Amino acid sequence: MKKIIVWILLVQVLIFLTIFIRPEDLSLLAYIDTSFVYGGILVFFGAWIFVVQTGAFDIFSMSMRKFYRRKSTLEDDEMRLPSEVIPFSGAPLLIIGIITILLMVISLLIYEL
């Protein structure tokens, strides 16, 4: 939990650094735009890692190996399944991305008031 809080703070610092680097002024709208991009990227990659690790592409990979068995030089046992390739969990990316999106939504509600 402590690592996730540190990463959330790091993402927020990165958002503010990006706002300062961009040519527009520091405003709530700039924060909303930038945090949406960073949060969306984190959620996308976290969800992608989660889907691959659940084995959703393993059946497709095995069927493609069987279909192209004659042309392949590698044995089926030598190739790892896609779910075995990614050694880390996508949950921290999802959590950090969702919290970043929630902070963006809170900022958006404040902006609209």
C-alpha cells in the first residue's frame, strides 16, 4: 500500500512537471487534461497486462502454433504462453491509473462548479 501511495504521488508530480513544460499556463483545466492522459495510459497498460495474464490469448496462441506447425522450426514446448511471458502484476498500474482518473473527475467537478 505504501508503494502505491508513493507511485500515486510520483504520477502527480509528473503531471505537474508536464503542465509546466507545456506552453499553457498552470490551471485546473491543464491538470484535468494531463491527468486524463496519464491515467488513461496507466489504466490501458494495467488492463492489457491483466488480460494477458488471465490466459485470454493462450488458446489463440496454441491454435496458431498447431495451424502453422509444419512451417515452424520451434517445438511447441520451447515457446512460452503469453500468460507466462509477463512476470509482474498489472494490478498496481490499474490502481494508480484509476486513482489518477478519480482525481481528474474530482477536479472536473470542481471546475464545473
